[in-house]
Amino acid sequence: MATLIDIDVHMTALNKAPPSETASPPQEVQVQVHLRKIPLLADLAPEEIALIKPELRFRHYNKREVVLHKGGSGDALLFLLSGQLQVIDITEDGRAVGLRMLVPGDFFGEIALINESTRSASVVATSDVLVAFLPSATAMHLFSHSPSVAKQMLKHLAQKIQRDSEFRALLSINNTARRIYTYLSLLQKKPEDGGSPAVVENLPTHQDIANMINTSRETVTRALLTLVQQGIVQKEANRLVILDPQALQKLIQAP
């Protein structure tokens, strides 16, 4: 994805606490956000962009820091500007279960705003990240007064329902290797020209994949090594290239 931000080199000037937990005013830092590269905001009118810009607050989080806590108040709509996040839930026995990954351009926290409820899941940084917070009043104004945002929100919610359905079907697969192969297939992005190869951008760590599909990190490592050795995939920095999609599908459909 194209870069969403231009940031002054003094990243440490960013306040790390969420706005609702900040005791003192956040320190000033120069952050230039390319709002029109965020899908939810891409079609806003100039006057709407002008309304949003001064309302945004920015926070930097280190890898493994919690950005949102389950049960917290829904006081802002959040945008991921750089890095990668994982939405997780905690089971009764204290085990973290991954629900989905977020990449730059994604927004989150919308359900708590719309329902006027508490956060339904936690969000954890899987790398160093920069997040923008848009206050709830401004976000709700956009939802109700901007047709382009409302359209994008409806599309987002429909896709979310579809992803959740696919994910439930994935978790019902008994064979662990097939679960891993199916998960990679869901993550892949096919070229716009319909050619090949497809790729998995911002490839999650083996541990993050394990959390998502209820298995161990070692099992994920073995399954990916098998795919590499068979020439089905090629691992590159932070991404996976699907060299032989048909072979991957055969493994997914194997009894």
C-alpha cells in the first residue's frame, strides 16, 4: 500500500497514551497524513477533509503494546497509518485468540461507536505502529452526513461479515496443515490484471498466524517450510509470493 504519512524524524515526540488516558497535553510533532489514501475517507469533499484534519490525534506504539483494551470506552474511531496490528480476544483460560490482522489504511473501533458500547476486542501492535484517533463526535458526524463514508462503511461491514463467515469455516477444518494453507489463501491478494503470482503482503509472524488459527508456532513453521520446499510459495521480506496457486488449492482440498 502507498505511504499514508510523512512524519518528522523526531518520532519520540509522539505521546504513547490513548487520548482518554492522557494526563497532560500531547507533545507537538509534525505528521502529514495523506487522508485521501485512506479508503474510508478517499471521496470526502475538501471541506470535509478540512473538518477532520485538526481533529486527528496521533499515537506511536511499540511492538506488542496494547492499542485498545477489550471493555474500554468507544471514544474514537482509529486509523492505522503505519505498521501492523492484530485484533485479539482472550479466552476464559487466558489464551489469546487472533481474530484478524490490520494493515495501513484500515480503520477500527467503529462498532463501539455505532452501538455506543464498550470495545468488543483488544488490538495489539505486531510491529511499531502509528495510529490516528478521530473523536467519536466527528466520526459519527461523518457516518451520518457523508454519503461516501456511509457507503464505504456499509461495504466494510458487509466484508467483515463475509470474513467472519470464512474464518469460522476455516476454524472448523480438523487438519491443521489444511487450516494453515486455507488461511494463507484467504490472505492472498491477486494482481489487478488477473495474472500471477498472487502475494500475501505484510505477512504475519508465525506466532501471529498460530494465534489466528488455534495451533502452535512450530506447526506453522513446518507447514510454510513444506510449501517453500515444494516450490509452491516463496518467502520474501514481510511477504509471501504464491508461485503455484493451483498446487496450494490442491493441498487445501486434499482429504
